[in-house]
Amino acid sequence: MVLIGIGGILWGPQLLAGDATVTDLTLKTTVKAQTILVDVDDQNPNDQKIVMPLPKNIDYQQTSYANAAVTVDQANQQLVIDWLAGQPKQIQIKLTAAEPGDYQMKLQTVRDGVSVESKPVVAQTTAPKVATNNSSVIVNRTAAVAKVTGRAMTMNDSDVYSLSGYNLSRLTAADLTNNIVKVIESVTYPTNTAVYNNDISYYNGKLYTFNSAAGTFAIWNANGTHTVSKKYNQAVGKMTVSTISADGQFYGYYSDGTNFHLSKLNSNTGDFSDKVLVFNTDDEKKIFGINGDSVVDGDGYIWKASNYVSNNVSTAYVQKIDVTSGKVLQTIHVRLADGSYKISSIVALAFLPNGQLVIGGENKFGTINLSTGVVSYMSGTLASGDIASGSTPYLNTHLTADLSASPTVDTLLRRDDVVTYTLKVANDGNLASSNTAVTNAMPAGTTYVPNSTMLNGASAADVNGTSPLVAGLPIKSASSADGVVGKGQPVTITYKVKVNRNVKDQDKIIDQATVKSQNNADLTSNQLTHTVSIVNPPKAQYAVQVLNNYTVPDDKRILLGDQLQVRYQVKNAQSSNSAFQKDKATWSFKLPEGADLDSTEATINKSYGTSTTVPVSQIYDAKTRLITINSATVGDFKLDAQDTVSVDLKVQVSDSDLSLVGENIESVHTVSGTDLNGDQQTLTSDGAIGYGPIYSGKLRFKEVPATISFADSRIASKTTESKRKLADWKIIVDDSRRRKNNWHVTAKLSTPFESTDGSQLAGDSLVFRKTDTADQYIDSTSNVDVYDGISTTTEDDYDISWAAANGPLLQIAPGTAKVGTYQGTLQWTLIDAPV
């Protein structure tokens, strides 16, 4: 046999009654009402497994044990107890009896190939005491007993099931709608009178039969099994001609001799109550009978068929009952199309999905017009004790209004956001609505988007500059007349609003529509509430970084002609809740003068480590030298809080533009766009940003004073000497070469000294003096070495200067000069070589 339980699939022997009785295997029972506690005691150290057959109508209450595993063997209707090694072999098992009675219990096992059993004991259970009070409501628990296998039957909510005798037949709603009585499936159910009753109902994909005399109901499953409820004493004899509603409530009737009562039993909880039926007239009460059948519609009203006999003539009536008040709302005298009331008996009622009420009786099926009471019989005959279906249609207009929005309510709204609302109005009832219109004042804090209202996909013209919904928009199903919404023909209305600029953080945008129709109460849709979020405006931080110098990677200096990889970066410095709107932000800057692109590709780096390579032409305009980063050029650029976006470019610094030396290569950066608040932002860097300074990478004169002025002197009879007027006069040599050599500077008089009247100084007049070295005259014939330079790796600038008594001096010999101001041109030469 197969034992199915917590431990999985176990294989063990089947132990049968009639085995030898042993004394070391015992059980003792304690009974309280229908609960049986069984104390099991196994004193045999060799037993590993024992079983306890379960009597019929006994259920095991699942319990966990530290010393044993207890499994229900449903196939053999027994409990299997597996003892855990090294643990005491004593447990208490809890059982429940579905019905009062005497139940024999015993234990069985196999020892040395021989079946043995304990001494049997009998547990006697009784019905539970029913709590009562002055209220008409009595609470009970439902308890199922053993399932009984029968024959399977297809269960469809829309089909109609007919029960006559022990024969259950299935008919389709489609056939019955077409006035055809045709059985498409039929089975015979067990004849056990404890579970069988001609009053059938359909609920939750199953058939229910209520045995009012027994106070029980049976649930019939599609697989052919059925389950019987416990007995509800308070319902005994009080649930005649029962039916069940869409929410699982049984309704039935009884008479106390003076009044008729409407009884209710919840099939799920066991709650029971009843109320006295209220009739408008004595005639209505007189024709009411505890016979016929009942059915519940979608609005929860009961339609009760009664067969009334007067002067030995039987006629049929249908009455509509309000289950809340117990009041009879309508009484229909059922008649034939010729006006005669020759319908003696209605024994069955069921609704079709289209709202038609099917009646059964006198081996015929028909439909009844609930407005006129006229019955139209169908083609074909079928005996029926009762019929049931899963259809609970709304017989009148039953409008629903469902409002949705895009974006959905879990999306925070910003200023200027546009919300599209969609209202779907449907009619689940079987009566079309008339004069139907929708009103909506438009949500506070928003402005209606002109010409955005649509009805069933077609534009609905604005009225007085706003949506026609404000004044009331007449609606209709696509194929209906104005104001008419038909069953299964929903109406769709869409409209748009824009969030106002003056809303505040955490303001609520609330929308709800109202549907009005003739003879129906106003219907309000579900309410949608969005929350407005006002966020921090973006705060841009810019940075430029040289990632790599391809020319000499180890040299941190940037020289003219160097090839660089430069990263330009922008960051939203706000800590949270900040961004530009999607596709509405642009970062731009000019590629600085002095550096040109040196690659056809650029790398875009975004937060979270994502990088994308794009063609330079996608982001760079060569004419304007403008680099543009936005969603159009790199995709999804909105700069959320703490987001960083950068672009890596390969550039080459000009190798000849000496104006760059000592300067930074830089430009101004700007991010502009619309932030999440809908505000326009232009975020410009604090001045130009870039990289540098730029070194020449050459040996060159960095500074050479334009003039050397000598002190004025008088013409004398002896040679006079004039020193330079500026004691700190100097030349600066720049040697920023990566590989340096020593160098020297020479001087030569390229044009002689000449006065303003054209007179020239005669002879050698410009002398260069150096300590411990003979004076040298600087003239136009040769270069005079005036300075020997020694470059170091730690310095780039070198000052060439002399003490006041050294360096270039002016000597005037007697007779070589006339009175006047003299000027000449001195040529300095920097030579990349030691002397």
C-alpha cells in the first residue's frame, strides 16, 4: 500500500482485523462531545510501526510529535504511526467524529511475521451543545464527513443543471437561449437519502443540495465526489425550497403557523438567522407557499415561485423578495401568451446569463417575462425536480465606473506633468441604461488640456473652453443611441490634465467621476489620488582631468605638442530628490583653443559604471568647436542626484602656439534644461575650467627686456664709463625640455649707436665685463659669449643678470662722441650647447 504523509511516500504492510490480541499495545480514549482523544502506548521495544484503522465518519486532526510521525493512509482508511528510534512510544491522537455514535478503536502491528492487535475500545460521541440566546442568529462550525465517490459531471457556471429523481442532467445556456431543451450530459447519483434532495443550487463551481429535514447540505464536485456538512439543528425544517446566493448564503423558508419566515445559513461559516416575511397585502401572503423553487439574481434579490390552489385549480406565481428587509417587493401571476393562467406548477427556477429566468415544471422548460408574467415554452421535454445554474445576472441596469490614470497613482507628479485619465463605464445588467452622462469637475491643482476629451476613441468637443465632462458629457455604447449603455458594450472616456505650476510639495491631485442615468442613483467611480513632489533643483559641479599623457606618461607636465586623454565631467551635487526631466537637459562646452581632437571616437561615462563609445561627430561641431551632451547625442541624460556624467576625449596640444605657454587650456561649461519641477535651469561653471599650465617644451628666451638704458655721461678729456640704469635688469631663459643640455647666450651689436641727428659713436664703445676676465667689446663683427647656462631637472626658468659693475657697460673715449642721445640694437642669441 502507499502511505502519503509528511515523510513522503512510505511502503508498509496492510494490517487487518482479526489478529492476535497483545497486552503491551494499548489505547485509551477520552471523549468530549464529538472530539476523541486517543492515548497510544506501545511497550514493545522492537515495534517500529503500528497502525490504527479509522472508523467511518472519523477525521484525524493533524498534529506534530517529537517522537513519532503520524500519516493518514487514505487508501486503507487508517493512521500509520512510525516511532522514532530511542524515543518513548507514547502519543495522544486527536480525532473528530462527524456524527454522534459509538466508534470502535484498536491498534495493529506485525511482529515476527504475525499480525497482532490491541484490545479494542469504544468511544461514544454526542452532538455538541448549541449556544442560544434571545437573538435569532446562531453560530456553528461546518464539519465535513467522508467523501463518497460517484460519477463525474462537467461544471460550467453558465450551464443549467436539472435534477429529477437520481438523474442529474446538464443543458447549455446557448441551447436554452435558443429555446431548445437538449441534455448534453447525464449521470445517476447515489440514492443515499442523507445526502440527496431535489433542491439543488450552484455555487463556486459546485452543486449544492440542501436536505431541510436533516439540516445538512451536500456539496457535489465535478469529479463525482460529494461531501456532506455537519447537521445544523437550528436549520432543521427551516430551509425548504432552498437556494444559494453568489456569496454562499443559503436561503429557505418555513412557517410557524402564523408567519412565513425567510431563513439564511452561511455555507462557509455556519451562521444562521431568519426573519419574518413582510407582505404588502393579505392576498400576497395567501398565495405564498412552501413549495415551488427559489433563485437569487445579481442584485441579491430572491425570485420565489409558488403554486397556489384555489377552488381545486392550481396557478403559479413568482414573487420578488428583498433579503435584507424580508419584504415581498413584487408579485407576478404567471400566465400563457393567450392570457390564460393554465400553468399549474412551477417546480424549478434558474437564470441564464442574459437575464432570462428559466422555469421548469410539468415536464416542460420555458422562460418567463418578469415584466408581464408571460411564459414562453421551449422545444423539447424533460422531467425536472429542480434546476440550477451559476448565473446571477443583474436584471436591471447595473453600471460600473472604473477610473485609471497614466502615470499610475504610485508615480509622483511634478509641475507641468500631464496625466491621462481613462474612465470605463460598463453595464453588467440586462437592461440598457438611458440618458446616461458623465460629469467631472477636473482635479484641483491641474489645468485641463484643451481638446483632449475622447469618447470611444473619437474627439468630444470642448464646451466653453474646457472639457465637456465639466458640464456633463452624454455617453453611449458604440452601437447604441445617445445616452444608452448596453450590456457588454462598455464606454471609454479619456481626458488629460496638466499639473499647475503653483502646486506645493505633497499636494494631492484627486480625481473622481460621476455617472448619471435615468431611474438609477448617481454612480461615483473609484477615486484616484496622486501626490505632487517638488524636488531640489540640480546643482552642477564641473571638473576636468588629464587621464593620460600619451607622449610621456610619467611626466605630469603638459608640453606643447603633447597628446592627451582628457576627461570633462559634470555632477549633480544635490544629495537626493533632484534631476532634469528626461530628454530636457543639455551639457555643452567649447573645445578650448590650443587643443584639437586627436581621435574619431569619444567615451561617455555614466553613473553605475556604464560607458558608451560614440563617434566624435555625434557630439562635436567642428565649425563652432562646441561639444554637446544630451539624450539625443548619448541617450538618457537627466543628471539624477549624485549622478556623474563624463566624456573622455583624445586631444593634441598645439606644438607652435607659444601664447599657450604658462596658461591653462580651458573653457566655460553650461548645463541647461527643465528640471523635475518644470523650472528652466541654466547652470554655468564659475569661470573657465580646464587643464594646465602648458609648458613650451623648448629652450627659449622667455623674457628679454626691450631696452637697456645706460646712465647719462659728460664728454670729457678722458674715457668715461656708464653703467646700466636698472640694477635688476635681466633676461629669463625657459628650458622646459624633457631632455636638457647646457646652453650659452651671446651678444652682438647689430646696429651701431647713433644719435637723433645721425651722429655715430666712433670706436669700441659697448664693452662686456666679467670678473677675472679681460673686457670684451661687443660690436657688429662677432658674437661675444655673455652667459653660460647649466639646466637642471628641478627648474625650468633661469635668470641671466650681472652685478652693477659687470655685464654690458658703455665706454666713451675722448673725441668719439658728440652731445646727444644715442641708440643702438643689441642682438642676443641663445645657443643649445655649452661653450
